[in-house]
Amino acid sequence: MPATAAALFALVAGCSIVFASPNTRAFGRLLIRENGPIEIATFLAFIVGGLIALHVAWRAHRSGITGALLVMIGLFSMAWVFAGMEEVSWGQSLLGFSSPAIVQRINVQHELNVHNLEGIQNLHSFLLFGLGVIGLVLAAVIDRRGYSELRVPVNTRVCLGVVAVLGLFDWITDNFPFGNVADTVIGMLAEVNELVLALAGLLFAIALARRIGAGVRGRNQARQPSPQLG
């Protein structure tokens, strides 16, 4: 936890300093531009986290695990892969193909994605705030219910806390602006916040893989017949 908290503090504080200064803000915009370092890192974190969770679901299924646990892991994996593909507009921002005419009419940025549709784009900050809060609530429910396989690691909870706080500030400034510099920094941090959310899921998927993997190995060993003494 201390290492994760320190890394997140360094990321958010460092980006805030870069975004706040007029001398470095242009560089900051390069960091958060479309197909820039932060967006690509976010895309990779979402996709890798989703694929790890998908592999976990496949291993769990192969070992005989069924029911709600398998469904929840599968849903998480699909959600993270979906979010990753949304980040790059389902490959459009990487490959440069044009959107169908109907998409251009209903998408604010004329891109092939859901999060920029009219009526949805303005909910971006509130959605991040909501996802952070929901993630923390689910982590508490999992603890209370004793679902050990789905236990959310502390480093993921720290990430979710950052997502909720940054999302809340972004949502507030959308409705009650603080001032030019503060609003600019908070608005630019929205892209960083997406990266933190993606990292939260990636860390959860890694913990899940270790936990389920250990359980699968234990189940396999229990199935093996004991050696016969001659």
C-alpha cells in the first residue's frame, strides 16, 4: 500500500505541476493528447487487465469452478476489455478509419465509441466519481460477505479512492468552477484519472490471477491419488 500510494501521489502531483504552469502546460497537453503516452498507457492497462481476468475465468472454468464467481470474473474481464477498446475508439484512433455517417451525427467527436455520444460525454466526470465510489463499496461488501476469492487488494482500493476524489473535483468544477488555473488542472487530470482507474483493475486482475491460480493448483493436487506405500 505505501508504495502504491506514493506512486499515485507522484503521478498526480507531478502531472498537476506540469498542467498548472504556463511554461510546461503545452508539454502536459502532449501527454494527454489523443494517442499520447497517457492514453496509450490507459488503453494497455485496461486491455491487459481484461485479458488477465479472461484467462483467470478460463482457468477457473477448466478446473470446475462454476456459478456466480465465474460470472463475475467474466463480466469484469469484458468490462475492462470494452473500456480499453473505447479508449482508442475501437481502433479508429490508431488506424485512422472514418466513422459511419450515423455515428458522426450522434457522436460529439465523430468517433466510433460510446463515451462521446451526445448526452453521455457530459457525464464523464460523474461517471469516474461513481465508478470509484462503487468500487470501494463493492470491496467493502465483498469483505463483509466473506467472498475471499474476489477480495479487493489494498492497492486497488487506493487507486479507487484517487479515482473517486479526482472525479468528484472534476464534477464539481463542471458545475461550480473554481478559477482558470484550478479548472484547467482538474480538467486535464481527467485523463490521468482514467489511467488510475485502468490501473485499479489491472492490479485487481493480477491479485485475482494469483489467488485463483493458487486455488486451482490446490484443487488439482487434491484430486491426485496419494502414493501407495509398497
